[in-house]
Amino acid sequence: MKKQKIDSTDLTPEMQLATGVEQIRSCYKVMHQLRPHLTSEQAFVSQVQRQIEEGYHLAYIQAYGQVKALAGFRLLEFLAWGKVLYIDDLVSDAATRNKGYGSKVLKWVIDEARKAKCDQVHLDSGPQRHDAHRLYLNHGFKIIGHHFACDLKERLYTPST
């Protein structure tokens, strides 16, 4: 499937799409709260730039000159679900959580999915993130399954018989 671009002219005044190095860099502090293993700002910028080349989008909301919430997402197509906007990352700054920024970002992402004629929006969430789950449920998401992962760096893959 060819990667689909999001038109940055469709952004509301509060929402921005990070495309340049400085915009991506401005998202690091908030993204690090969700992804603490990202310990280098420069490595984060490089990683996001590589992912953008593969169809990733990084949208954020800024207030008072600071990123308050962000979402990283991509448009994909699945046999199981059709055309999907998949949210890789969604986080609000802990200092201003529960101020509505995360909800605004999520609503904007859902609107982008509609504009892109997606059938569904999907995301995965850690089981301990109860406040995030409440946000997703309030925006019409349903819990539809479990996500499984086999970490190939952790151990050699040896299927059980």
C-alpha cells in the first residue's frame, strides 16, 4: 500500500504536524513520558524522521509555547479491518494532564481518519493506563482483543511443541 500523506493545511490552529527537525525535537519531552526508553533527543529525532519516510505522522498540540499532547499514527490497510488509522503513540504532558489536550488530539486524529476514508481507528494500550482507557472509551473505542508480542532481542525464538 502506498503511504498516504496528511494535508497539513487541514490542521486546526491548535494542532500542528511535526515535519521539521525543530518541530520533532519539541515533541521529545512529552514523548519521553510515554516512551522512557528513548533516552536521546537526537536519536528520537532521527527515528521519527525514518518513520515519517515510512508513512508515520506526528501531530501535536501546543499551548503557551509548549507541547501539551501528541499522537504518532499511520494509515494502514488490513484484511481483517480494512483501511485503518493506527495510533502508535498518544500522550499528554503529565504536568497538564486532565486539561483536555489529549482529548483534543484524539478527536483530531479521529477526524483525520474520517477524512482519509478509514474504516476504523486502532491503538494498543498498556493494561495499567486506566485514565487513558477511560479517554478511549469516552471517544467510542471498544476493547476488542489482546495484543501479543514476542521480543526477539530478549531470547531466541523457540516455539513450544
